[in-house]
Amino acid sequence: MGNPLEITDLVYKKNQKKIITDLNLTLKPGKIVALLGENGAGKTTLMRIISGVAKNYRGTVKVASFAKEADRKAHLSFTDGLTGFANSTKINDIVKFYQILYHDFSLKQFEQLRKFMNLDSDMRLSEMSKGMKEKLVIALTFSRKTDLYLLDEPFSGIDAMARKKIIKSIILWKQEKSTILVSDHFVNEIAAVLDEVVIIKNKTVCMHKSTEAIRADNQSVEEFYESFYQREEDE
Amino acid sequence: MAIFNRYFTVLFRLKTKWISILLIIQTVASFAMSFFNFNNGHVYINRTIFSNFFTLWLTIFVVSAWLFTGIFYLTTCFQNERVSKSQTWRLVPIDDKKLYFDNILSSFGALLFFVILEIICTLILGVVTFTFDSQFHTVIIEMFTDIGRHLQQVDLEIMFNFFGAIMMAILCAFFGYFIISFLNYSSRALLDFLPQALSKAYFRVITVFVIILIAWLAIKANDIGLQIISFPFRFMMGETTGTNDDLALALILMLVINLFFWLLDTILFSKFFEAREGK
């Protein structure tokens, strides 16, 4: 297996507006990487391009050395909002969907995660709060054994206590060689588990640094992120 | 191939989810309509009234079957487009071309299943009516005798007409799916391409322009291309001589039109049509 993610010269336009320009990014196996940037910076778009649901882009995107969209989808797990299911759908039915269509889905792993998240498998989507749905999405995402996990603001609706518990446990759920790319606004909360930070600004990756290097400069990840924007504004 | 079959199975289950409810509604509605139409609502139960009631119920059931098949067909069209734009369905590791074909094929499979269930329900109701209504009993026996007599005269031409008509119905069902997808994908691709602030206004202008263009073409154009494309539809409207040659030509042209739109939809779907952001 090659690198879990390799992006070369990525350009994406929508409505005649450039959203991503000349983006290059390579992630090594076994890392937890934060994807940071302002609202509208293109974090979600980038994840959608990687997972093959956004179209009409230029450049090369490879997941575990695979460039074809179907192969990429097979080697990554993306936090989807489950919008394809009716509100009356039970968790059990969603699990069946995953079992049938994803060969790497582990029911055993899901059951462990479901219990950890305190979710009842007979619950319907309509009966769940935003936070509960997000917990379910995280459980489903990590029940697949893939090379790359894409987590797009996965904790925004989850209460503070549960969020801390989940973030601490993420490292246990992923396989040793798998890489996680996570975009989130709670930088300080995820900082403890991060290996690298990627900042998107001006439609491209403008900073890719290891947390080790950041800490070596006597800065926390949050301070680094804030000072990065401050510096840019001052300039 | 394995993922293609598994995806088909899941889509087929999704699209046939409401079949039982639809059939129950049809059965109960046709029963209620028969009941209230029967003898102005004043039902005096005797054997004749009882048997006639079943005949009326069967008739209303058969007539409403067309309406319910149409409704079911429309729901499959709607579900096709819902699946196409859903991020949940698009994230499944299957090639977009196969996904599109799976989606259309499962809709057609569901439609076929619905038609078979309609036939089975009609047969059950038919057997009940056959048992209770002596008049209906006689008519059916006479009809089968007639059919038996005519079967000896069935030649290749009649067989061709029969299977040709079925084939045309199948091609028309596919045509509906393809054309709805085409309108959905092309308009979405256009909206994604045009500048955001102006795209809605542009889109309206372009839509009006396209409608005017189509209307003008339909009325004015006499060229061979339009004649060819419109032939299957003119055949179905009874505007051609209606010979076997016409049917064959109509079938071939309908097949070519379907293949053309299938190809076009596949390209639009795999290259330009994005799934909606699912958060």
C-alpha cells in the first residue's frame, strides 16, 4: 500500500468560481491530521473530491495509490450525514445497508461502538437528536476497516463530555496503518490526538506541519492556528 | 459484478417498499367504490347481488390498476433521482456508470414486480368472481373457447405484433426514466457551471429559450432527423400505417433513442452530476 492520500495539482471550480487552486497534499500512513480553515475555505469540498462525490475537477487524487473513484471509495470511510435514508429508518436497517454494500464493514466493531455511544439499535432517525445522529455517523464510519477516514466536522452537535470521550477513543478505533483526516472547529479538544495540521487558506494548502514541530516552537496547536491567521491579517 | 448485484438488491428493496401499501389502497379503494356504486348504496343481500358485486369490484380493480401502475412508475422515477443526488448512495464503492444502470434497472425491476403482483391480484379476484357470478362464468368460458379457436390461427405476424407491443411498452418505460434523468442532470450541470449570482436568472432564460426552440422545431421542422426521432411516437399515436414494418422500425428507433439517452445520462452522471452535500 502506498500513501493513504496523495493529491497533485488539484483545481476545482463551481459556478465559474475557483474553490480550490493548485492544491497538493500527501498524508503518510498511521497519522491523525487536522484539516483547518475558515468557514467556506473548501474543507468539505476537498473531502468530497477525495471521496469521489464532487465532480469536474482537474488534477490527480489517489487514495492508497488508487486514482479511480470507485477504488478510492472502497479505501476510504467518509462521515456521511445519512441523508439518503428516510427519517423512519431504524439504526438496524442502516447497519444492514452498510453490511451489504461495504465488504469491510465489521458488525462486531459497530456493536462495540454503538454501546460506547449509548445508541439503541431499534431507534429511528426521526427519534434521534443531532448529537445522537453524529454519534451514529462516527460509529458507522469507524466500523469500516479502511486506509483513510475522512471526518467532516464530526463533533459539532455532540455534548462536551461525550465529545472528549469520543476524541480520546478515536485512536483505539482506527487501525494502526490507517490515517484520519479530520476537519473541526474544536481545535483545542482534538489537539491532543493530532500528529499533523493542514491549514487551507486562499483556496489551497498553505501550511502542513507536524504537531511535534509546532510544540517544539513552544506553541499549542490552537495558538499556532490563531497566530497563523493573526500573522496573515497583520501582513 | 458482486457489488452490482448487491447494489441492485438494496435498490430493489428500497423501491418495492411501498408496493404492499399501494396494493392494499387499490384493493380497499376499489372495494369501497364498488360498494357505494352498487344499488345506490342500498344493498339487499341475495345471491345475484352478491355475485354482481364481485364483478363490479373486479372491473374497478382492473381499471384502477392502470392508474396505480402509473403512480408506481412515477414514484420509481422520483426515487431514481433521489438516489442519484444522495451522497449516502453515491459513496458506495461502485463505478458511477454501473451505479446509474443499477438505479434504472432496479426501478424497472420494481415496476415489473408491481405489474406481476397486479396480475396475480386480478387473477385471484377473477377466480372469486368466476366462482360466484354465473354470468361472468359463462362469459369467461366462451372467451377461452374463442381464444382456443383463434390460437390455431396464430401466425408469426400476430406473435410479432404481440411481443412487439410488449417490447414497445418496456422501451417506453425506460425512455421515461432516461428523459427525466437527462432533464435533471443537464439542468443541474448547467446550474453548477453558470455563475452563482446569475445562474438562476440564466437558467430561466435558457429554459424559456429551449422550450421556444422545441416548439418551433416541432411545428416547423420537416427534416428527416425529426421525422426519424418522432416516428415511434407517431406510431403509438396511430399516425402511421400501422403495419408490421412500421412496428419494427418504431422498435428499432425507440431502442436507438434509448441507447442515445442512456449514453448521454451516463456521461452527465459520472462526469458532471454531483451528489448533494449530506450533513
